[in-house]
Amino acid sequence: MTEACIVGWAHSQFGKSEAPDVETLIGEVAGAAVADAGVAPGEIDAVFVSLFNNGFSKQDFPSSLVLQHLPELRFKPATRYENACASGSAAVHGARDFLLAGRGRFALVVGAEKMTATPGPQVGDILLNASYRKEEGDIPAGFAGVFGRIAERYFQRYGDQSDALAAIAAKNHKNGVDNPYAQMRRDLGYEFCRTVSDKNPYVAPPLKRTDCSLVSDGAAALVLTDEETARALGKAVRFRAAVQVNDFLPISKRDITQFEGAAQAWRRALSEAGLKLEDLSFVESHDCFTIAELLEYEAMGLTKPGEGARAVLEGWTRKDGKLPINPSGGLKAKGHPIGATGVSMHAITAMQLAGEAGAMQLPKADRAGVFNMGGAAVANYVSILEPLRG
């Protein structure tokens, strides 16, 4: 069966943007991705727009905003995707499904979010919309409080893992220095990330500021096509697997020290791809908080439950380790404009696999995994990608 391929991409700078609204952010990347693919705008058959919003913007019907910048797409189908922090991957997988169903030849995916114009306390409240409000709506410190509670329970079961969390933060900030799109391009160092200070206070104990991803503005876009069409274009990154697994929304219904939905998604994706984890050159994983990345090591099968700390403390997940995790700097350094995140993860992975990642480029980039999740491991998406060969 023919597969879908990523054949073009564009990525804005993440951080505090001067762009006045989401519409402007969408315009920064939509046409650029189409041009990067080497196709005419009129050849795009459908548009898939990822936006979380939930109060970040009064403009809450974004699907046709792409037409403001690419009027050739007038009268083409355009749909908004929202699945919390996995909205971007939902849109990417939706575009892949559209192509595999034979409904068109080219699909444009755009993810965007503008968060920094919203006051801090309101940001925290909006992000809690990705939790189970009936039980989790009053947790202090917003969504950071949800993951603080997860970290607290993990520590109770397996011991204090603060050294490992600091090592994850330090690793990702070091990697982010080489990412031109990253919001924070500064190597903070392990000691800074490990130490509570005025500049690194507790946000939701045991999580400190360096354990939390950044509030960001930004956008990313992809063009997808079928495998046969991709062979005639300049570059192509092929899906080898794409899996979505959802779990219960309330954390009270799960053992939250295990990301069971994420583990299911990884098992199914690797099986679908006919691969083992060690066959991957690197992984871009959803480190909204450092405890999330630690639990994701265990979910993907890199370590046994309770032993995730080994992977980072023994250097397995560094750029020169046996499985680099987040060579882009991850959400931790790159930033986390929610609707853009999943699209960004696929775009940066495609750059690596196409040998176009610049200073981020790994010496070996043959196959890769992308893990993007919505909520606390509620909506779990895994993509396995590789360069299209032959």
C-alpha cells in the first residue's frame, strides 16, 4: 500500500511574537510550506488546521484563515483539529488519512497558537481545560500542578528523582542552543536546573521552573502527498506508522505513574512499522514537563517502569547517546505553542531525516519516532518516519 509522505515544511520562531493574532502566525508558515514543497498553491486539495485556543483568542473558527494568505485554496475543504496539546498530531494524522483514502493528492497542515498576550493566571486556567475539570479544576498551579502531583506520586513510589529531572532539563536546554526556532537558546547547565533559587523557584513541587515548558507563540506547517507523487519531488519523508491511543481523562481512573496509553501507542506503532525501538535514530518526545519525558522513556520501552532515570543519568538520551531524545531541545527549550507543537515535532523530525536540520543535525538520522500527547497521557500519538528511498 502506498503511504503518505511529508514533502514540504515551514517553521516560525517560537517565543513571544510580535504577530498580532493567530491569523498572522498562520500566514507566516502556510505559503512557505507550499513553496518549500515545490507545488503551486492551487494543487493543495485540503487544509488541516490545528488550534487549541480555549480562550487564548476570540477568533475560534480558524480553518478558513489560511485562505486569507492563499486565496487559491478558496472552495477547498478546510477543517480545524483540536485534541488538547496533541492537536497538531491530530491534524497531521487527519491529513495522512485523507490521502490514504484517495480523496486528494496534496494536503496542507498548519498548526498555530498565540499564548503570550494572555495574562499568566488566565493561561494557567485555560490549560486546565486539558484536564478533567470535575476533579482536577482546583489543583493549585494549573496544569503544572497536575504534573506536580504526578511527579509527587512517582517519587513516593520510586524515590526522589530530582537529579534525573534536572538532567532532562539541562540536556534539552543544551540541545536547544542549536535550534534556530527555539524560544530559549541558552545552556542553563545541570546545577542551575537542579537548584531551587530566586530564578528557578518551585512552580508545583517537586517541579521547578526549569521543569516546565514555556508559554509560547508560534506556527509550523507541512505539505503531505502520496508516495508516488513524492518520488517526483525534491525531498520526501515517509510515514512508516501512525497510531493514536486514548485513555481515561480523569487521572483518578489510572495509575498515573505509568503512561499506559502512551505505552500502547508505542507498541502498536513499532509493530505496525515492523521495527524495534533500537531501530530508531532519535525520538522527538512530548516533554511538556520533565517528569513527562521521564515517564515517556518507560512508556516507549527504553527502560523498565521506575528506571527511567537511568536513561538520562547514564547518557543514553543525549545527542551522542544510544537513543537521542529531543535533539531539537524539545518543548522545554523550543517552547510549546499548543496548536503548533505536534506539527513542529513532525517538521523538525522531517528536517533531520532529510539532512536539513542545520546545527541540530545528527550524524545518523535514518528513522525516527514522534510522540505527542494531549492532557496527561490522554490522547497519545506516535508517528514513525523515515526518508523515502528508491
